[in-house]
Amino acid sequence: MSEIKKFSREWFAGRNGMQDKQKEAASKLKNGYENSYAQYGFLERNTFVGEREEVTKNFNNRDVNSLKSENYIIRQYGGIDNLFDLIDTDGDGVITDQEFSEIANVDGEEMGRVSELFSARDLRTIYENAVGAEDAVVEKDDFIEHYEYKDGMSTDIFKNDEGGVAIKYTEVNAENDERKGTGYIYDSQIKYDVIKDSKGRIRYMAAHSDIDKSRNAVKTTEYDDENDKRVVTLDTPGRTIVNTYAKDVITDRTQTLKYESDRAIGNTNQASIGDCWILAGVNALNDTPKGKQIIEDSIKQHEDGSVTVTLKGVNKSYFYTPEQIGAKQYTSINKLYSRGDIDMNLIEMAITDYRKEKFEQNNITSDMSLASKDDPINGGRPENTVFLLTGQEFVQYSRADKKDKILDQKRKHDDRYVMTVDFKQPDTEIGNGESIVSGHAYSINRVTEDTVYVVNPWNSAEEIPYPKDKFLENSNSVFAFKMKK
């Protein structure tokens, strides 16, 4: 954040030299605010962007009966000129889109969704901020600005090296002589709430981030002043830690993980990421004893609950804290890793980070054509997953006779062959009618004389029988390799 938010208390307190006419406008709009607040209406951008004459004309030409109630109230009580003066912060006689956006988000969350409407709530907040900023005590230096208000509120602004706002923290009086605070760390997009007891000690702090959910946490402290002890509980997405202190020395510590990694793959369901190729490859490996061991060896657990995942095929390892494991956050925050097994998630996370590196290095290969830096594992080939975990290459079989021969090897040596497949077209006669689709990766679980059993990453617990003759006709390619002993 480069500067203090316009129309905030701090802005009115003098950082930007609030003009007298704007203070007067805010005051004159008081009646409009008091009457319009209860209506919870809004003012529209297309009426309030432009030169003063144009804005006034647009506003006054509208039918009073068709206006939202607060527009009518502003016309009757506040006056369009007062509102114009309030929004036109640079005083050039023109309201720009930027100026309207700034005033339309006064009442919104500091780092929340951007509004396109100037509401009666915004007007109320502006008036309250203007009044609340009166007689504020302001102390400034090169890195910190401190504001004290007559109602007990205080705000600290911490600046970055460029002089912009890095952190904003505001406190207000609460019940039982406590203080409540709200802070924003703008670069990291973290909001945190604080409660201090009557002695000024933090007894509660909660941090929240939509950008990096691994940083979400709640920390509570229970003070035993009589015995000079305290108990501090830290609750994160991945674990809960409880420390007991006596005279600032930890006398007891417990940690409870919120996930269980057994370095084995259980039943999983593909979620909203297009990574069937990862799940199918891992499921295919997991169908053999040697493959299970490879998966287990690729996941190393540490005493504190953190995990290192190694991709043997490219000689790379990726480390994850309990918070990162618990959050399971993908690069695209609206998409989710698979459900059902944390170890599958760890492999997904490692391949995500590997592909992110490739995008950053502009080392984009053909199997990444559907992926992007923000969605790095969308689309791929299951044989690549197996290579990343084993370093072994698949052989592709496309001709029916070749596919038949390799399937027969799987039938005879089921514990040695790892196989995946994709299909030419959907087959509604197989499974539940929606089990077999095109453009999707499957693992081959086992083969009998006349049936091939495949597994769809949508539900790895379900084995789908596919008559071999129909399988050979509809399968696009079978990828297979023989596990080394």
C-alpha cells in the first residue's frame, strides 16, 4: 500500500492536508448521512464521474421517484455540490474513476473486495472519520506515524523503505479495561486481530490471509499472575502447540498434528485441479509392492511434523512445514488438491513446486501446454509423474496387438508392471455410464484373460472392469514399464 487510505481517520487528521471545503462538505452531509444510513442504498458510478456541471446535470435530470432513497436525501439535505467537493479530492473540478473508487470503498475491508458503489454506509463512515479525527495528536518520524484520538482510538502506521504504508495497526477501548486491535500487513495481505488485557498484555491474536493460508493462526495466552505462569496455545492449519511457562522458562510443551502422513497412498478423489495425470501415475505405482516402497522412500518425515518430498527422477527435494501441509494451498487459491490422503497431497505439492520452477526458468515442455504459472499442474501425462518419482521411462503402446501383448505381461506379472491409459472417447456402457471419458488419465490396476480393470482418479476406491476387446478398441495409448527388482 503506497499511502494512507483516503477518507480514513488518519487521512482526515492531516497527512494529506485535507482541504477546508471538504471538511465543510462532510459536515453539511451529516443530515444526509443520518437519514440515509437506515436505507442502506448506494450511489452509482455513472452519475458521479465527470466534471461538476456534467455530474450535477446527470444527478438533477433523474426522476426523483426513481432515485434510490439516499440519492433523494442527499439532494434534499446535503446538496450535490457538497458531495462533489467531498469526492473531488484533488480539487480540479473533475471526479475521476479513481476518485470514485476511493470513496466507494471507504466502509469496506482494508484489503477486501473492491466495491463499485458508494453506499450510505460509506457516507456514514466518512462523516464519523471526519468527526473522530478532530483534535487528533499526531507524531511522525521517517518510519512510524502515531495517531491518538480523543475517543481513545490509536493508530500506528509503519512505513516501508519507499515511504509507503507497510503495516497499519489500530486499537480501541473495550470492556473491562481491555483494548482491541486490528492490523494489516499489506505486502503479505495478512489481517490480524488482537485483544490486550487491562495490563496491556496480548491475550489473543488471530492472523488471517486468503493469499497464504499456511499463515493463518490463532494464539491465546492465559496468565496466572499469582504463580508467575502462563500457558500459550498456538493453533495453525497444521498443528496445535501448547507451551507452559514459569518465569519465562518453558516447563512443558505439547504438539498435536492435524494430519497423518503414513507415507502410503490411500483412497483419493481428484478435486478441482486438472491433475488426473499425477493421481493416475501415483495410483499405478501404488499397485505394485516396489512402487509402494518408492512412494514411501520419496516422503521423509521430521520430528516436528514437517516433511521433505524427493522427486528422484529430477534429483529435487521440497520441504513443507506443518502449516503448509495443513493448509494444502494451491497456487490458484480457488482450486483444491485431491481429497482423501495427505501423502497424495504432498506429492501433488512437490510436483506443483517443480513445475513452478520450470515456469520461472521459462523451461516449458510439451506436457505443460495446458498449464500456467498460476495453475502449474493443470494437464500432463501420468508417465511423467512416474518418471519424477522413479527416474524410469515408460514405453508407449498404441497398436492393438502391442497393447494386447503388454496387457498379457501385466496379467502374468502383475506385481512388476506399472501401467496407465487414456481413451479415445467416452464409453457410457462401462461403469456408471460416466466412468470412462476422453482426455483423462487412468491407472491399470490388474488384467485377467478377458477384462482390464482400470481406476479413475475421480475415485481411486472404485475398480472399473472393462471388457478387453472393447478396451483395446477404445484405448488411445497404454503406457507401461517393468519395475526393476
